[in-house]
Amino acid sequence: MSEFTEPIFERKLIDLRDSQKEIQSLSQYCVHHRLHCKAVVKVWYKNIKTTAVTRKLTAMYLANDVVQNSKKRGPEYAKEFGMVMRKVFEHLAVMDFDDKTIMSLVRLIGIWQERQIFEKKILHEISKIWDQKHKNSGAAKLTGQDSESPKKRRESSGSGTERRKSREIAEIEDLLDAPMLTSDSNELNDETLTLSPRQGGSPGSGDPPEPEELIQALQDLENSASSDAIVREKIAKLPPEVSEVARIETLQSVPEAKVLHGQVEEASTLLDDYNLRLQEELKDRKKVGSMISEFLSAQRDLLAQAEERLELYLDKLDKIHGVKDELKSHIAALPDIPVLPASTGLAPLPSAGDLFTH
């Protein structure tokens, strides 16, 4: 995964094409660099305000994919995108979209409402803005929208180019349904159970690496220059003459000088190449050291959050135990109610004749 800088991400947004594969790829890039979520949203917001009208829907699909696929790692993106989403829809509301784009945005808002992607206040605001702007258009209202899947709305008529474009658009719209299929069953209390490293908690404010990345980097060091026993053996077996300046004075003929020159050239090439490899290894080890520091910092942050949460739930558990003990005490203080013997049953009611005779 490439590094994150604002110019790099801005270029990626400009180069983003209307395809499911590219949207998902850039979404994964954003999720990986989630500690830079503020910068990501800032650049994205600038892009959607300035990009062509025909590309704004693609930018919205990207934001949707980033928010939904980052929920399990932390609520950062939902929070940051939520802060600008009202302004985004105020901007979109003045655009001259075709009915199909309007319907796509209606459906997007509907899915956000259904899955509670953003806070209820934000969802209400953007829903109100979009519905009010297009209430007199041919688009469906948010309260009565067409929930038909894009797969069912694909048209088979038209030219081959039009059908191919229709399929591409439908594939992009299918991204709206994808997170629901894979994560809805596990997301009941997802946000309340998610731990995420706080921004700026790692050295240099870098992204903590994923465990798989760190493992791979450590495994790569096993094949580093310092572990190359073959080259080290070759260096150890170099003749001492190649490193002794005094050897030159003992040369008595041109052939001997040429032989020594060849040995020196060979040794020099071998050592130069090995030194370059050692320098690269040093850079790699420094990089891995930085990755380990960032990883440990993130883990300490997660541990601190887990301890805070544990303390919170232990406090709640103590309160529950207190209520339980109080309830037991209250039950014990209630007056005893005599229990009638089960064997004899209830006494029979007096008959009418008994009532008058007594």
C-alpha cells in the first residue's frame, strides 16, 4: 500500500474512473490510511466541489464505500464525512443532474437511513435538503423511493456501448448493497464495541501497520545481506594480497601485477555490491523499527481504551450487583404469606341451605 500525502490522494481522485474495481481499490487505500481521515475528507470535499457534474456521483459512491467498510476499524470516517455531508448536499442540490443520478442519490440516502451510517440529525438534514430540492421533479420522494436493486433495473435495449455503460453503472451501484450482505449480521452493536487507535498516537503520526504487513517486513529481513552466508564466505576467503598495500612492492613482473589487479577488481566489485546491500538493509531495518514503534504505540492506545471500557463496564456491573442485593433484601423483608397445604386443597364453599340455617 503506497504512502499517504494530500497531493497523492488528490491525484488518485482526479484519476478515479467510474468502475467498481477502481472505487473499491481507492476505498481500501483510504481505509488503510484511516489515521489521516481528516486530510482524506478535506481533499475529497474539495474534489467533489470542483469536479465535473458527471463525476460527483462517483465521488459519493467512494465516500459511501469508505464509511461502510471502515466501520469495523473505527468510527473516524463516519464522523469526519458526517461533518461535511450537509454542505455536500447543499452543493449537490444546486446541480443540474439527470433523473437517473437523482434517483441514485435518493437511493444512497435511503440506504444511509436504513443502516444508520451517520447520526440521525445529519441524516434528517441531508434528507430534507434533497427531498425539498427535488420535490417537484420526476424523482421519487425519500419516503416512497424505489428500492429495486440495480441488477433488476438493467436495461437490455440500446447499443452495445450503452449496454456496457449501463452494466458499469449498475456494478458501481451494487457497491451500496455489498456491505449489507457481508456485515449486517455482525453490526448490531458494532460501533459500541469498536476500538481504534487515536489519531496522532503513533511516532511521527504515521499509520500503524497491519499485523500482516509487520510480519511480512520481519520475514523479508531474514533474507537480508547480513544473513547471506555465501557472500560472507566469499569475502572471508579473499586472498590477503588484495588488502595489503605492501604486496605491491614485492611484485617482480607484469604478469604478477595483472593477476593481483584482477583479484583486486574482483574483490572491489564483490565488496561494493555487498556494501550497497548492507545500506539497503540498514534502511529496511530502520523502517521496520519505525513500524514496530508505531504498532506498539497503537497497541498501547488500544489497551488504554480497552482498560477504560473495562472499568466502565465493571462499574456498571457493580451497580447491577448493588441493585440485585437491594432487591434480595427487599424481598426478604416482605411479610410471609402462609401457604395452604397442597394435599387438602381449598375448603368447600357453603351451600345456600347452610347460609340460611346459620
